Amino acid sequence: MQTLLVVLPGAPGRLPVLKRLQQTSNICVLVPSSDLQRSGWAKSVVGDGSWIEWTGTTKDIDNAINSVKAWLSEPGYARRIDGVMTYDDFGTELCSSLCEHFRLTGTPVSTTRMLRDKVEFRKHCAKLGLPAARHWTIISDEDVQALLDDDQVCWPAVLKPVKGGGSWHVRKICSAAELQQTWDELSRGMRQGSFPLEIKTAGFTLEEYFSGHEVDVDGWARDGKVEFCVVSTNRPALEPYFLELGGIYPSQLPAEAITVLKELTTKVVSAFPGIHTCFHFEAKINEQTLEVMPIEFNARPGGAECPASVEAVTGYYLPAVAAFLALDRPVPKGRKQYEVVASTNLHKFESGVLMECSDEHVDATLTKLVTSVLHTGGVGKPHVPNNGSMSCLGWLATGGDTVEEAEQNLQMAISQTRITVM
């Protein structure tokens, strides 16, 4: 059986993903010392002999490569690695670097870096004639002051980290005064060391606000060509923090809009050389004019409820697809379960202590439950709302033969959860 190296197993909620990957191949995992608190749970899943650890962070590429070499050459073992993948955004650059070093199939490092950097992504799209929002980079107080003095900046705008995902520290900014206030708050957080180093180094981007319906396009590309994708429609994000609230799989937008979005996906993939992975592409579309705007292209499977929901309506489990791509194998198709899936991300908007977070009373059969993951590990700990995926308390998704049935089942499942913040 082939051996697949998984870079960054992630938080404990990823346990079902890692278990599914173990059905595709022998799994070993690669974890930096900086991520042990978050990813340590995976050691008992794969075993000591399949655990590779190095001192440093995901930016210490040489240390990571050397740790893999040491593992491969350990006396008494005949080890090999046939592919490398990640489902964690912070592991994509390292994953590409490992593929290049060990001459394995994967997305080129240069492409992954452009995709992860929201500023470079927009610049490259604009260079090739694709839609791209106007944007300005903010790293220092001086950058903010320059924007405050620039009469070309229009409000509202969106402030977001140049790197990262999950709506983490994304915020709608409606005035120059609000930009200054928000930057002052972010600066304090960065000085206190609560932000990842690469976020602090790359800074933030302020971009023009595009009014339209947000969608996700999930699928994969092999050797730079899209092999499959499906469009889903997001529920309007809760502004000003753009909290994700779930969506409908597949999208119920008119066929013409779906065609335009799939064409945009193909053009974006073609614009960035050698994409060879699953992707989670976020975009917006104006339903009246069919004008589209790329938001970001994540060169890894979507997170939260996305994999289970896509599998339920297509038969493809995207993390497993990413494994097959990494191992350069054909992608098998599973069984489609429902015509439609409705999902939601669970939020509580009160600050306080999370006292209860349970889905034990959700009737999986009655609600046609597709997935339910609640962050029970947070019980007894402070809950800080309004910070994207970091403040999300879990997610639910339910299926049905129609949108109406799926939505009714979702509301029933929500009513059966117990989440309390006091």
C-alpha cells in the first residue's frame, strides 16, 4: 500500500477526516513543535512510528525536510513516501515545498505562494485580465495614514489578513475613522503576540466592497486543469465581521449563473500554473448583471461542513480526493446521498463562558443529518464572539430531496442542539 504524508493534521475536529484518509493509504503526519498543542491528538491515531515532528514552525522548511529525511532513513525501517497533502491552509506552502524536494506530484511552490497571498492573487488576476478588486496593503501605521489621506479609497471596504482563511479578523469598514479605530485594535493584538508570525509579517489588505451573492466552488484540478467542480451558494455572511452562516449544496442559482461561475473557475485555475489539488474557491456574483469577482482561491479542500456536504450531493469526499491526487491515482466516485444539503455554522454572540455545547439529542435519522461537529472542548472556557471560524461553535448539515425539505430538517436539528454561553 502507498504511504501518504499529511502535513498538519489540525485541530481535534479533524479526527473524522484523518480516519477517512486512513482508508486510502498508509498515513503518516508531519507536525512542527509550534503546532503540538493543536495537532497532538493525531499521534494516537497514526501511532508513534508514523509521527514526524520537527522543531520550529511551518516557515522552517529546511527543518521540516530534514525531519522527513531522518524518518525515511531511520535504521531498521524500509520507509517511503508516495505523496504529500494537507487540508490545513497553513500547511499548503510546506506541502508544495516537500513535493518539490522529494519530486512528488503537487502544486508548484510559486503558485501556492501566489494563491495564499490575497494581494498577489489579485495582482496576478488583474495582470491576466481577470476580475480583481482594487486593494491596498497595510503593514504599518504609515500605511494607514496614507490611506486616510487618499481620496481614491471608497467606502465601504473590506479589511482582511493578507494570509489566512475562515473569515479570521475580516471586517467591513465603512469610514476612514473606522479604519483607524480597527487598525489600532489589530495593532494591539499583534504587539501582544496573539497573531501568527506570518500574519503579522504579511499584514492586511483593504479592498473595495463588491456587492453580490457569495458562492463557493469546490472541486479539484489535475496538472493545471479542472477535472470537477460544484457550485454552492452561501447564506449572506453576517456583517461587519463576515461570519459564515452555512449554505445550500448545490447552488440553486439560475443555470446561466452557474455556467459563468464554472467558467471563472476554469480561467482562474489556468492563470496559476500547475494547480494539482482539491480547491475551495470563493467568489461573488451579481445575479442581475452576471458580473463576477474572485475573492480567494484556497489550494486545499474546504473546511467545516464542506467535505461532508459536497460528498452527500456528489459522491466525492474531497479530502480523500486530495489524497488520490497526491498519490497520482484516479479519483473514484462514491454514492450520492441527497439532492440538496442545507448547512449552518453555529454562533453565539454573547461574550462569556461556554457552559454547554452538545448535539447528543439531535435525531440523525429524522433530520437526515449529513454532519454535526460541535466544539465541545470549549466548554468551561471563555467564548469570544465575532471572529470568523475561531468563534464558530460548530456546524450542522442536513439533506433532503428539495431545498425546502433540507431547510426544514436543518431547523429541526438546530432546535435539538444545546449551546449556552453565560
